[in-house]
Amino acid sequence: MTDLLHELITFQAARAPDATALIHKKTCLSYRQLTDELERVANGLLGLGLRRGERVAVYLPKMPQTVAAMFGASAAGGVFVPVNPQLKPAQVGYILRDCNVRYLITSPDRAAQLSGMLAECPDLRALILSNGTADKLRDFPLLPHTWEDLSDTPKHSPHACIDADIAAILYTSGSTGRPKGVVLSHRNMLAGAASVASYLENHADDRLLAVLPFSFDYGLSQLTTAFHVGASVVLMDYLLPRDVIRGVAKHQITGLAAVPPLWNQLADLEWPEEARSLRYITNSGGAMPIATTNKLRASLPDTDVYLMYGLTEAFRSSYLPPDQVDERPDSMGKAIPNAELMVVRPDGSECDANEPGELVHRGALVALGYWNDKEKTAERFKPVPAQPDGLPLTEIAVWSGDQVRRDEEGYLYFIGRNDEMIKTSGYRVSPSEVEEVLYASGLITEAVALGLSHPRIGQGILLICTAEQPDEDNLLLHCKQQLPNFMVPHAIRYLDNLPRNPNGKIDRKALAEQHKDIFQDAS
């Protein structure tokens, strides 16, 4: 029985101490060894004066020290803040200041890059280096401590915590405005791990390949679901999509999670026989194009495909079972175990079947709000619709901001984000519906449909895509054949690559900013 996040690891160490927990390059750590590492971090942080609930930022690539740092902060009674290793000093500095971080765990090279910015972080008390020495940081604003220093700290008792306490703060990618810190309790994260592991049927013999950043809830979930059942996790920072397939084959991976942009690339590659070890693959972070799903299923005929939907504010929300992929490949499924999903109108009343509405998630996975931001918390975390009249305390749900519909059988379908819906010629157009048609054409590799200001029709539809052989005329002809007139793109632009945010999703905001004036001269 585990109540706190780090106990996922310590429980497995007591049950099967020699079972493999982590694999990274040539390093292999058992659950007992990983427990020793996280206890070293916990004791070191306590020796440096960590108080209950103080924030510990971890700014590292995927490696064993990263995992030990996060779960070690939890074991000490602190709160870990995983910082995406792709972020630049200014972005890191924003998170450190916004979250009032007291301890930063990073590498010597990354610390050197941050030196000019750390003076602007008044709450920061100590720096811990994951490897190497502090020789190159003698003029640093903070006295650095090495990983070895943690072992020399006298034994300290951890702070007492319960499952309602904060375990982690995950910063969203900031698609609109500055990133927001989503506050997750131990209870949130344990409930999520148990729920996901149950429907994926994870077990101790599973081996998961972690390719997504741990600052992304979907990436962090690869650790928590694996540790929940005593499975192994292979840590990987890949350079090319082909590296992911090689990693699957080399380590005989049984479970792989990725976001649609990566799956789009992987679907076009050859999967060797050695990669048939995959028991399942999962998708979240956006709708998976049907064409991509079909390509993957053709390459991996014995692999189950789980199409999922989630939001950082609730970790994970819905999934489509593999046996439903043929029947409803465009569905995001139904609620995960121990969660309820509602589709409601602006007034909170429940939508009829196939009526578009906002998805509202209630249950144990709903986060505690946004760190240090009561205004934005009040916008997204609101009372559950239609609560019983006699309920003395108000239950809070997360209102996703996503437009969905529910069919007569209860299956959900993603339409689009409220702030991404295209309003053209008096119609509301879902970008994902346009993009689905584009992928089905076979003429593009990746595509984004954007609604941009147009002087006559409100918003014009701009299609931005990548393709091995750009063919604008045939792509436009395909759109005219498959879409009503009001959904046909008004302009098409080809790029060599589409920009991505730190979580690997296509950066729609950056593309919209770059092309915002494209229709201004339209008459």
C-alpha cells in the first residue's frame, strides 16, 4: 500500500529489490539501487535545510539522477518541479522565480549557462550538481554542492506528509501567454498511475521506453505507471525518429508513448521484426490522424493501439480501447477508471448526444490549481455541474477549454480548443477536422490549419504543411472534393519543418504569429 509518490519505488524495492527499475545507456539500476539514490537525495536536501513543501527544480536530461532527484525531493517532504531540458536560461529563470524554487539540481554545464540569470532568483538557496565537480563555478552566485556531497550528510528524518500534500508542479507549455504551474498532489499522481496501469494492463515484465520529457505529464506518467507495477523504464533522449525504433528493438520495449507529431514521423519509417516486441503503443497530446493510425497498425499488426486524451490539469482523462479503433478511429474513447467526464453547455447543463460542448473532468485526478495564480485557477477550476443540493462543500472539477461531442453510445470525439476554433464566414470550423482530411490525402507529411484575421470573412483558413514533394494544386483539389466550401483553405504554405514547443507538440501560436498578416490585403 502506497500513499506517497516516492513509495512507488520503495515498495517495489521491498517486494523485488533486484528487479530492474531504470536503464540508461550502459547503466542499469535495480529498485533497491534506485531507492538508495533517492534516499541519498532526500537526506542531502534535508541536510541543506529543505523545509516541508519547498520547491526543488530539476533541470536535467533523462538520466538516473533526474529520476532520483524528483522522487528524492518527494521522499524528503519537498515538491519537485521538472524543468524541460530544452528550455533556455530566460525560460528557466521564469519558472524558478514564479515557483519560488529554493533548490536547483542540474549539471555543471547547464549551471554555467544559468549563471547570469540566477542572481534574479532571490528565493534560490542552493545548487546541486548531478555530476562532475564545481571547479568551473568558483565565481558562481551560489555555492554549488556536488552529488557526492549528498552522501556525506548526516542522517535526517524526512518531513511528515500525507497524500493530500503537493508532490509536484508541472509547467504547461504555454500555448497562450506564460507557462502555468499545475499543482499535483501525491493523491493525484498515485490515482493517475493506478488508473492508467489498469487499462493498459501493465505488469512487472513490461519495459517502457521514455522518450517524452518528464516536465510533460504524459512523459512523467511513463515513470509512475511503470513503478506502480514494478516494470522497467528505458530512458532516452533521441535525436532522430529512427533512433526511437532502434531503441524499441534493442531493449525489446513492450510499451511506447508519443505525441502525434512523433507518431506521424514514425509511421512513415520501416519497423524491423525486432520491434515487434511492442505489446502496445499510446497517443496523447492531440488527435491522432486516422492515416497515421492505419500506417502504424500495418507496420505493427500484433501491437495494441490506445488512443488517449489528457490535460495536465487532470493528468489523463480518456482512452479508446484497442478493440474499438477499427469501429471509431477518430474517437478519444471514454473516461479512464476513477474519473467522470461531462460534456456541458456554457451554463453547465449537459449536452445532448452529438451536441458540441466543453469537456469537464471530475474525480481524484483533478489538480489543485495553478501555482501562485488565483485568477487563472478560478477560470479553469470551477464547481462540478449539477451537484446535489444537499452537498455542504463544493466539489471542484477542471473545465478543459476543449470542445468535444459525445455520441449515443457514450464515446467522445475531440473538436478543438475553444481558443483554436476557426470562425469563418459565420461558421465554426475545427482545425483537427480539416487536418484529418489533409492527412488522408497522402500528399503531406504534417499539417496545421490556422484561422487568421481576414477583412471580409472574419478568419481565413491557412494551411501550413510539410511534404516530401509539395503539390499545392492537387492538395487544394483534394480539399475541395472532401470539404464543404467554407472549410476549404484560403491559402497553403509549405515549410521544411514545423516549429515545436518543448513537449514536442506543433507550436501553433508561433506559426500564427509568423503568418498573422497573410490575409490583410484580401479584398
